[in-house]
Amino acid sequence: MYVANRASDKITQLTDNVYVCRSGSAADSQIVSDYVRYFLHQHTIQLGQPATVKVAANLIRLLSYNNKNMLQTGLIVGGWDKYEGGKIYGIPLGGTLIEQPFAIGGSGSSYLYGFFDQAWKEGMTKEEAEQLVVKAVSLAIARDGASGGVVRTVVFEFSVVAFNLVVFVVLKINSDGVTRNFYPGDKLQLWHDELEPQHSLLDILNAPSPEPMNI
């Protein structure tokens, strides 16, 4: 049985200071996140301090690479720690670990590379960064049939971790608080005219019954 949820929440908190954005197979990304959350909890108890973003990203990389023939998931890790500040790591299919100033992933991201080449800039304010993310995700929703219908964001001061069903955008993070925001689909900008349904199931259900055959 296959269940599609276009409003699923795929931002997962790993620790107080680290979040992961999940794409691909929900089951695969959830089990990787659960294992990493457990390992990070043990790591924090042993060291007596929160794990760094790099440690969280490397745990995900290790699990993804060692199980690359069985997992169908790409993840983005973002967070802040006192040693290196805000960090973003992309871990696509196969388990490669890439440190980036921002990261996008999931099927809808293939429509966004040109947009980010034009729109991304260093030194954006928190408001500018979040609006960039909301615009990017709404563009992906308009183009990609597998992208979800809502936008969820996790906002650190002057930074954003953004999510929709299979599109992620993460901008630099620092330590000054975390806020989660939600943008329903009917509040997002439309990038094309809505089409009238043609030969849909509702048309069939509302149509009058055909006349019986003459025999």
C-alpha cells in the first residue's frame, strides 16, 4: 500500500541545536534520523555537552554510505555549535558529505538551481532569507508534481532551514533561538493560471447515468 501525504512534516530535530531535512523514501529517512538521534543522545551523555553539527552530519553520512544499496533518501543537516558556528551539510543518495553555505535537495530542487544562481546572496537578513525560501519552494511546487503543497520553516536568527515535501533549502545558522513557521498552500504565490479539471473522477461521479441499452 502506498500513501502520499502532501503536507507531511519532513523537518526532524536531532538535538537542541541540529535539525535534518529529509527527502526520498520517508521510511528510510525516518529510520536514519531515529538512529542518529539515539547515537547523538548517547554522545551527549558521554561528553557532557551537545554534539556538534559535523558529528551529526558524519553519523548520517556513515549510515547512508554503509547502506547505500538499500537506502533511497537524501538528507540535509543544519545547525549551530559553539566550535564552528552555523554549518550546513548535504548528504545526497550514496552517502557523500558536502559542506555548503546553502543546500537544496529532493526532486523539486532540480528546478531551482538557476533561481538560486540569480537570487542567492551573502548577508541576507532573516526576513529576506525566509522569503527567498518560501518563493523557492512555491516555484518547486508549481513545477514538480512530487513536491508537497505547503511550506514549513525552522528559523534561527538570521538563518532559515526550509522545507516542503521534497524540496529543502538551508541557509546559515547561528545560536539565537529557533522558531518554526507554517505557510499553507492557499497562501503561496501562484506561478501559473489554475486549469479547469478535465475528465476528472468528479466529472464522472456527477454525470447522469447512461440510458439502458435497447435489446
